[in-house]
Amino acid sequence: MDDLKFLLAYGILAGVLFASIRKALHDPKSDNIPIVGSSGFLSSYRDALKFMHHAAELTQRGYDQYPNGIFRIARLFRWEYVVTGPRLIKDIAGAPEHVISFVEGVAENIQTKYTMGRDIAANHYHQQAIRTTLTRNLHTCFPDVRDEIISAFDEVLQLGSEWKSVTVLPAMMEIVARVSNRLFVGLPLCRNKAYLSNNVEYTIDVMRSAAIIGLFPPFLRPLIGPIVSGNLKSFQAAMKFLGPILEERLKKEEELGPDWPGKPNDLISWMLEIAEGEQRTVNPLALRILSTNMAAIHTTSMAFTHALFDLTTHPEYLLPMREEAERVIKEEGWTKAALNNMVKIDSFFRESQRINTLGPLGMPRRVVAKEGFRFSDGTVLSEGSYLSIAVLATHKDDSKYENAATFDGFRFSRERTEHMEHHDPGSNQDIFKRQMISTAVDHLPFGTGKHACPGRFFAATELKAMMAHLVINYDVEAEAKGVRPPDRVFGAMISPNEAGKVRFRKRQ
Ligand code: HEM
């Protein structure tokens, strides 16, 4: 459908649906939950449109008024219930899936049913493989990760001793896609440019289709969804690459058994160890490789890009991180365990993730229990309510972080050192809480609780190894001294500037 026809159809439908939207916005059980913005029908509709460009301001306004409670903001066809404060965040983090659903919350954002199919929402064995086998294999597979980082930096950045400007986000997307796929599908596919860019395209395809479907009221989505996202081109393209490999693996298992000699140690094998019945066929396996790429590539490359923009805006951090990386590698060599001792680099990422969240809101959920959900302060959200957490406002709260608005790259490594000096070194509990991978009610880049990102151990290993490689081997500086390329804001999503550049050169 071309754009004009699409807009026309949408305009007519919007008119017809006017009255039903009003009904959808009214929920008597939640009438006592304060509204940030307007409560009138037309004005709340205007607020919903405003949310697309001012989500962070609206959320911050709500957070300032209700720092330990729940407020609501109008979205196009529903209310968004925004939760703040440690007590209520804990309520969400600990709630079971059949009461407050992660899957249904995410489904609203990516329209899973139409963009990726019902099966992926119903069966999560790839997440189990990431949480267990992939994470356990990080030590063993670290030499592969390291090898891929070296060749990807060389081939993607193509640097010599002269300064060169590089557009950071696309370059990091390529490097991260390669390094991640070294563990997901192995060599040689992890270096196939067409396969890698198709993975990036798949995520964009899904997000674009989801955004269009989300413009329609829920009852029209079963009609519109398949038209908008039917047979995503990038899924068909991915099958060209993944199909033959998966067929080969399935054939080998059938002929030689599950532990055949020379079986690769990668995500395909780890998924096959868990998958049962129908899931042990090419399409479901390919969809899960794509879905893992979707969860991994954009998030990790955005985190590295933000960190690089932070580093070049605050160049005073470069030498201490270089000194740390060189010292640790000299003492321990390039191992996963050595990364644990790079506390400054770890702290730098934790701080960068604190300041640069994926959006003002996080941890999207939907209440699915028939009786609704009662928070520990007595507030009730009825079945069907969509909720999320004011992540960015929490991270920028001065009562939780000293000078919260200021980027302080070593705030967490300092806290860890101070803790070591003043406490029994045997009681390590609190120190670990300040690591990049540790989630908390006031530190939510990876979420917290039951659905906290299972890929964060891999992401941290990859990001820290990339940063150590970078500071040891390259000089890096801002394109314009002291200027950080401004973030891009799309509705409730914040991304580092995709055109932002920094300058690199190989160290002499
Ligand atoms: C810096 C990089 C990353 C960030 C910032 C990130 C962030 C997140 C967040 C915020 C969630 C949702 C948590 C919630 O709502 O409670 C999540 C879930 C998830 N992430 Fe990540 N992630 C990253 C890297 C990765 C990687 C590398 C993988 C795969 C290897 C991965 C796989 C997943 C999966 C499978 C889920 C769904 C978990 C579930 O259903 O319980 N992520 N991630």
C-alpha cells in the first residue's frame, strides 16, 4: 500500500473509531490514579500525540510529583501506568508471568503476534539457552570473542597512523553483529556481510511494522497486522543463510547423535540441546537466531556508541582506562577473568548506561491476571492495563546518585575501592552490586527481577573486551572538541546519534 492510500485509510478509520477510543481510555477501577497531562478526551488524545515527541519530559514531570507511586499518561488507545520508587518496582520485578506479563508487555511494543509470529511468544527456549549455556560458555569461548574483535576492528575501521573520522553507530553495529554471531552461528557465516546487514535490517523491519500496526486500535490489528508485516523480506533473506546450516546440523544430529565429534560450540548447538519436537525444525530455529540477534545487536552497539561519545566528550578518562587495561592484560593475559579486574572500564559502562537509557520508560508489562494486580501500597491495576517503569528519571534522581545529572565515569569503581578499604574484604556482597551486570531497583539498564536481561553477561564481556582493545590499540578523540552528538528521540525510544562521528588512529 502506498503512503497516500495508507494515510487516507487511516484517516477514515480514525474518524469511525473516535467513540470507541474514548471508551478504551476510561477504566473506572483506575480512576483514582493521577493523570499527568489532561484528562479530557480530546485533550488526552492531544497528549498522546505529544508523548511521541515529549515522552521524557512528561515522564519526568510525573516522577517529580509521584516519586514513590503510580501515575498515568495517555497513549493513543490506552493509558500507560508509570511506576516509580523501589517498593513498587520490586512488586513488578517479583510478580509471576501469569499475573504481570513481560511477553504481553513487549508484544504491545513489537506487535509480536504479527511481526514475528505467535510461536516465538509462546516458546522461549532460546532465552533459556542464553541464560544458561551461553553464559556458562563465556570463559571457554572468550578466545573466539577476542579473535573476532581484533579482526572486526581491523576490517571495519580500516585505520592507520593518520586520524580518520568514523560514523560510530553503523561501524559498531557491524562489529557487534560480527562478534555476537561468532557465538551464535560461528565462522564463516559470522563474517558474511549480507547475513549481518540482514540481521540489522530484520530488527528495523520488525520495529517499523510494529510502529505502523500500533497506530491502529487493538481490535483492527488482526486485520491490519498481517497486511503490514506479512512475510517480512528480511526473514525470507535470513532463511537463505540460516536454512542450509540448520539443515546440516539437524542431519548430523540425526545421523551421529547429539554429541557428534566436531560439533560446534555455538548458540545453534545450545538451542538444539534444549529444543523439543516441532521446535527442532529449521523455521523455529532460524526465527530464534534472528530474535536473539534482535535482542543483542542494537542494544549492545548503542551501548558502545554511547560510551564512545561519553569518552570523547570526557577525554580525561582515556589514559586511566588504558593504564588499567594494559596492566591487567600484562598480569593476566586476554581472558574473561581478566575483564573482571578492569573495574574502571566496568564502572565507565555502568555510568554510561545509567545516563543513556533506551528510553524514559522501561520494563514494559501488561496485567494479565483476571483479578488485576494489587501493589504493596494497595493500588490496583485491572486486567489489561499496560505499565512500565520511569527508568531514566530513576537513574537521574539525586536522592539515589550524588550529582545524578553529572557523568562521573568512575563513580562505581570509586565506591568499590572505598568499600574494600573500609569493610572486611571477605564480605564481597556489596561490591558486586556496583558491577555493570548487577541490576537493582535504582539501576535498570538491563531491567531487574525475573526478566532481567539474560544476555547481560555476554554483553558486558563483549563491551569490556571491545573497550580494552580500543584503548590499548587506538587513540580516539571527538570530531568537535567537547561536543557530544545529540541523541535521537523516537517516541519512547532514545538512540545515540546515528550520524555522530569520532576520530580514531592506530597508536604508534
Ligand atoms: C547492552 C546490551 C543490552 C541491553 C542494554 C539489554 C537490555 C535488556 C532489557 C532492558 C531487557 C528487558 C528486561 C525487562 O523488561 O525486565 C532485556 C531482555 C532480554 N535480553 Fe537484553 N540487553 C542487552 C544485550 C542482550 C544480549 C547480548 C542478548 C543475547 C545474547 C540479550 C537477550 C535478551 C533476551 C532474550 C531478553 C528477554 C528476557 C526474558 O524474556 O526474560 N540482551 N534486555
